[in-house]
Amino acid sequence: MRARRLIAAASVAALGVLSLAACGKSSPDVAAYVGDRTYSLDRVDAVYDEAQARYAEVMRQGAAQAGVTPEPEELRSAVTRQDVVDLLVSIELGKRIAAEQGIQVSDQITPEQIAESLKMPPQAEYAQLWGEWADLSLALGQKLPPAELSDESLMKVYRAIERTGEIQPNASVQQVRQLFGQADFVRAGTAISVALQAEAEEVDLTVNPRYDRLGVPSWVSKGQEVIFYALPYVESTGPVTDISTPEPVVTPAEPTAPVQP
């Protein structure tokens, strides 16, 4: 049942992003301020570095069993520091919403269940954060009133999945409606996005300019696989006061079969 529910779920959000400098929260060592919580760049780096190391370990083990030597690019996960920030912020906002609305969050998705799809051991903090966020998003999706299935919400989800290269590209609204079927995961995800955006504004969410795009981690099934994505990204309207080292470019896979929700 847990695995089935994992496959059926997805979440989306548009979070208002403010410039650090504009709010007087401008420490170059901070990745994000969420109300009274502060997430440092060191915290983000630690989660990211461990995720990369754990992923490389898994890939080396698999290659050794197959009797081949992996190429350097095969040892690098598609996980980015932006993904880590998205998780940390979404978890904090999700916890606040659950507490305010009295929503019970149960342990439905464990790191062990999601680790294989992430291609890293469940001991990795990145996998543990994903497990925590999965439980939160499922609880929120079950309790928040489902949103209307508009063309806009439908296409936001579709375009985010399209960026991964794991879905039929350039589809029309009608094609996407046929592709997603009843699209209950879009309704639930859109409801979560509205709640998260409102909470972000309430707590005066502020992020470092190097993470001036912020999205909520999301997932959906494609056959027996799970596609991880985030949407939408909102550009910071404030001045950029810090420039980060660019993340490695990950080339999307060739488009494959449509998602089967």
C-alpha cells in the first residue's frame, strides 16, 4: 500500500522568493531564512556532498558487479544544491502548515522505500529528507481541499516533468489531459502549492540569491519508475548580491513513453 501511494502522489508549488538584501537578511553564509529557522550554506553543502558520494558508491558497486568501469560522469548524481534547498524549505513550511491546521503526519513513506528510486542508500540524509517530505506532502494532499483542475495547473505540472526528459514533449493541453487521466495528483499538488505559497508569505521566506529559484519537490510514476521533479521556479525580483559556482549541467534523457498516473 505504501509503495502504491508513493506512485500515485505528486506535489507542486509556487513560492514567493524575496531578495536577502531587500529584507535585511543578507548573511552570505545563509541559504534560506524560513521564519525563525535559518539554513546555512554549510548545511546545504553537507547534504549535497554526501548525496553525491553515496550515489557514486552505489554506481561503483553496480559497475563492479557487472564487470565494467564507470565513466566519471556516471558517478555524478543529477541532484543539485537547489534540490537540497527546495527540500529543506518545503519540509519547514509543510511542518508549519500541518501544525497550524492540526494535520496528523504519519510515517507512510520510509527512506528505504524511496532510496532505490533516488539511487542512493537510505542512510543518505538526502534520502531521509525525501522520506520526510513525502510523508508531509501526502498528509497535506489528503487533508487540503483539492484544487480545480485548470489548464494552467495541468500544464505547470506537465512542463516541469517535461524538463526532466522523461515524458512526451511539446504536448497540447488536450494531449496532457488525456495523458494524465483524472489527474488527481495535479489537484492535490496544486492545493499544496497554494498552502505553501501562503505560508511562505506569512513567515517572510527569504533565500540567498544563488538560490533565486525555489520549487517544491514532486514525484510521479512512469510505469515502474518514479520521476522526481520540482515546480515552478520563481525568479527573485530583488538584486543579486552573490553569485554561486554553477551546478554541473545534466543532459536530459531522450523523451520516452508518457507518464501513466
